[in-house]
Amino acid sequence: MGDSTYWRERAACLRADDPDMFFPVGNDGPSLVEVDEAKAVCSWCPVLEQCLDLALQLGPVQGVWGGTTESERRAIRRRDARPTTKKAVTLQNSDGTRRSARV
Ligand code: SF4
């Protein structure tokens, strides 16, 4: 079995009392409590990083993944999609040799 499936077997949410808390319906009241409870489970999950990476790769997916809500992951994707202000360029030294730099 490849590593891509193995990590899911170690997911803390597989042992959660109420797996539904990872998929709250709505954005207020009891749903916020469920989100907090789900994030608390994620906080000690040994595969949080892999889970969050997968959720970010999948695109819009409902529920709490990797300790984040869908709107939080959307913000991460937007941030990651921003162009960096620095660009890699090749500069020529006075002796004719070249070097790379980020400007
Ligand atoms: S990080 Fe992912 S795999 Fe781990 S408990 Fe949270 S939702 Fe489940």
C-alpha cells in the first residue's frame, strides 16, 4: 500500500466520538461549536499536514480538513496563488560571468 493511503489510517478523526462534527451544517451556533471540536481533534492528529495538503489539492471540499474550514482553505489558496514580488534574474558580473539573483 502506498504512502498516500497509509497516512489516512492514522487519522485522529477515525477515532472521534462524533465524526459528523467534521462536516457541520451551517455557519453559526452549534456549527461553530462543532468546528471548534473538530479542530481540537485535528490539533493532535499525527497526519494533519498530509490532510491539509490533500484538501488544498482537491480544491473546494466541505468540512474541517487539516484543522481548517473550507473558507480558511480558500484563503490559503488565494494567498498561495498570489504572485511573488521577487523574480529570479540572471545578472552579468563585470568579468563577464553570470550569477542568479532574486529581485
Ligand atoms: S487533520 Fe485531517 S485526518 Fe487529522 S483529524 Fe483532522 S480531518 Fe482528520
